[in-house]
Amino acid sequence: MTTVIETHGLTKRYRGGQLAVDRLDLTVPVGSVFGFLGPNGSGKTTTIRMLMGLIEPTAGSARVLGEPVPRALRTVLPRVGALIEGPALYGFLSGRDNLTRYDCADPTADPRTRAARVTAALDRVGLTPAAGKKAKAYSLGMKQRLGLAAALLQPRGLLVLDEPTNGLDPQGMREIRSLIRELAADGTTVFLSSHLLDEIEQVCTHAAVMAQGRLLTQGPVAELAARARGRLAVVTPDTGDAARLLKELGVTGVSVDAAGGRVTGDPPGEEAELSGFNAALVNGGVRVRGFGIERASLEDAFVELTGEGFDVAG
Ligand SMILES: Nc1ncnc2c1ncn2[C@@H]1O[C@H](COP(=O)(O)OP(=O)(O)OP(=O)(O)O)[C@@H](O)[C@H]1O
């Protein structure tokens, strides 16, 4: 098995007629941290719900851990840890008792080793010091970590996390991200949805980009970013003249940072022509202190794909 999730033509049309997921072909490689990226309403949650057997697809097929779903859900689900739409917790129970409850609900879990499993899961997410506290006293980040602990009570081939850092403060986000990295380092494939580009860039090895129910692209994060063309950046005190000359040379999307002494833009053609641009600037009396193509980010790739900006900061 080389892929943990594979879908072909997976489609969901809700009763009201809304086409939420449109012929999705998704390939999630074993061992990846796979970012499922898209703005709100692009079909991420609907896809995850189909993969986990919570709703039926209208058309198409899906395999999870090599087995067809929903047909083989009974054998697949025990091998998948999922955190979807926030963990369901009892506020009046401690973190430890919440986990014990989860473990009790799992018919495959051996009661004799329950306490050890719960202790290990609490330790895994760094909640041992707060294990005896009532869950209602937990911060959002702690609740999310407790949810992850519940997903980690058993060894899993796949972790599915729907917007795992949604609503968390920067510290909480960092904690969840480093936990995801640790889990991945242990060999667990992690599939996480997010509407935050920088999050995907920070933790994911692979990504897929959704918009309006359709898959725009998927692949290794480094390749997705590399596919976008970089921006031309000129460092100069003569920003006004530089901007004017660059526009004359066919550079589009020129933006001027006068205070920072920088002009950036999208070059019209191949990089080979750029030395001519530099010469033209110098001949035009522009004092060029720096000149080059800046590496494209995943955000650049996204903007190029969709023609629209993205909610980068959250
Ligand atoms: N139960 C439902 N009935 C009808 N339409 C729905 C239902 N659930 C979602 N939709 C619609 O399907 C589309 C995709 O929604 P979905 O929740 O899958 O997107 P998403 O990318 O996960 O966004 P979000 O991050 O906001 O959850 C949206 O237009 C949404 O309004």
C-alpha cells in the first residue's frame, strides 16, 4: 500500500442541490503530512465526512488504508484516529476520565490495559500535569490536545484532523503543530484540513488545494510552490523611476514600497531576459542596490491558481 487515501470522481450533492464536492481525485501518500487546503465552503469537511463514513457520496469511490469506504468502514475506522469539528468532551469530567470514557466506548480496547493506554495518551499530548482537572477548565488548545489524545488511544495508520488549530491562539497553534510533526516523525500519516496557507507550509509535506468543490492541484508542497513564478524584486532608493521603467518593460503587478526602497512585480517572460531589465534600469539612472527573483511561496501558487487572495493570517 503506497496511498492511505485515494478517491476517484468522489462527488457529493446535498439534498438542497448544493454540489459540495465535484469529481474529486485525491491521492494521499503513506507517511505524508497532507494538507487539505481551501477557503471556507470549498468542500473540505464534506470530503472528510465522506471518507469517515459520516455521509454517503453521491457518486465516485474512495479507499482509506487500502479498503473501500463506506463498504469496509468496520475494519477501517478502528485504524483511523479522527478529530472532526472539535472533540466531544464532558466538561464535568477530568481530562483523564474523558479519555477513559472514550476508551470504554471502543469495543476492541482491552479493559485490563485501559489505565496504561490513557496515561500514555495524556503523556503523548503533554496533558499529564492537567490530567486531573475538569475539562471545562481547559483552554481551547488543551481541549484540542485532549481530542488528539483520544484519537491516539490506539496505534493508528492514519490521523484525520479537520481544522485542528481553528480558534486557537498562536501558542495553542504552535503546540498542535509541533504535536503533528512529532506524530508524523513516528510514521503516522496525517491528513489535516486547513484554511491557513502558512500552516500548511509549516507542517505539511504534501497538499491539495480545493476551491468551490473542485480540486485545483495536489502534490508535494515544495513542488506546488515552485510551480508558481517568483516575483521580480529591485532594491533601490529610486523607487518611482524603477517602477515606471519596469512597467515600460512589460512588468505587471508592480508594487512600490518607497520607505523600504523596494519595487516588486511579475516579470513578463522567462528569467533569461532579466539581465536586460537590470541594464535598462541602470541606463535609466536608477541606482540598483539589489535585483533578483524571489522564491515563490505556496501563497503565490494559490493566488496564481485561483486568481484570488487567501486568508493567510486567519
Ligand atoms: N448538510 C448540508 N446541506 C447542504 N449544504 C451543505 C451541507 N453541508 C455543507 N454544505 C455546503 O457545501 C459546501 C461545502 O461545505 P464544506 O463544509 O464541505 O466546506 P469546507 O471547505 O469544509 O468549509 P468550512 O471550513 O467552512 O467547513 C458549502 O457551500 C456548504 O454550504
